[in-house]
Amino acid sequence: MIWYIVTETRAKYDNMDSHTVKHDLEELSGDLCLVLNYSQVTREFVDEVRPWAICHSGKSTPFEEYDVLEHQGYRWLITASGIPQIGFCGGKNIIIEMFGGAVEKMRPLRPDDPDLAPQYRPGWFKEWGIWPVQIIAEDPLFAGLSSPIHVWEMHCGETTKVPDGFRLLASSADCRVQALVHEELPLYGTQFHPEKRQEGYPDGFRVLANFFAIASEHAGRPHHSTV
């Protein structure tokens, strides 16, 4: 079994439809996917179920408005369980913060900048929509892909301090940290959203298929990708 952990508040999680993402993750991993909120994670539940791969969703709620960084079961899962994991956008930011890095808004909009998503953080520069991302380091996460990849972006924040022990894998013109990996743990983060289904842009799903291949090898299980 794999897990898709929604990193939003419990109230937003309770009103969220994750069926499409769940279906796609099951197709890409070849296994059942359990969707749960970060607040439901306990060490005992992890040890009981022992998922072989975990994906962490994006989020829009600021860190200071809820306890996602302080929740002990969730923090243990990310920092100490050793299970292969990947965080998307806000999920990546949670990983960054838990390991001592920093995330901030990118920059205020300049007079000649269009606001690509005025409904979200108005006045701030955002990467929004399909965006080119340059692969800058070899890693199995990008196996079979040529640089640049074209993936879905939906954010106004960026990593301003990479934690010790992480290696940068990909960048864009406006956001230096687009993908990174822990140097010892099977732990990845992407600023972009590889889980977003986009007709004509398969690179995100290929990144996810590669992650599940990495996780399968780590778990010593066969992997059959549909990509």
C-alpha cells in the first residue's frame, strides 16, 4: 500500500475530493493508495500498515495557522521512518522546514509582471500553469527525461535555504529549488506538481513513475509502471 497525505488543515481535508489523485497514484504505483490527513499519522499506525511509498500534497494554508510542523507523528514519519517519500509544492516546503531549511514568498510583483493567479496571494509573483524546469543533476527521479521538463506550477513561495544533507536536482529561471533529494534518505521534494494531470504534458507523471520505481527498489518489490 502507498499513502497520499493531505497536508492541509483537517477542515479543508474533510471538504476535499482527492479521488482523481488517488486513482492516478494507484495507476502509477500499481498498488492501493490510502488518502489521509497529516493529523491522522501516528508512529503506531505507520508501523502497523508500513506503506512502501508516501506522497505529500501541496497546501495553501500558512504554516503559522495550524500544527503541521509540530505534529509529532507526522514529523517522525518524514524525518525518521526511512520510508521513501516525495513532497509536492507545499509538501516539499514541509520537508524543507522540518530539516531546518527556510521557505519565503518569491517577490512582490513588478509593474510589468502579470498576476497569473490574482485569486491567490495577490501582489506576489507566482509560477502558475505549465512551466519549463531545468534538470541540473543526474538522479533516477528524472530517468528517461530530457531537460527542460514541462510541469504544472502553482505557487508563490520558494526555498530560500536548502537544509544540510540535501542535493539540488532541478531549477527554473525564477525559482532556484524546483527539486531536491536527501543525500542519505529516500526523500524527495518538488516545487512543481507532478501529480497534476495535464493533457499533452506527461513529464510530471513520468517523474512520479520514476519515484515509485525508486521506492519499489528500496522496498525490494516489483514495479510495473503504466507510463
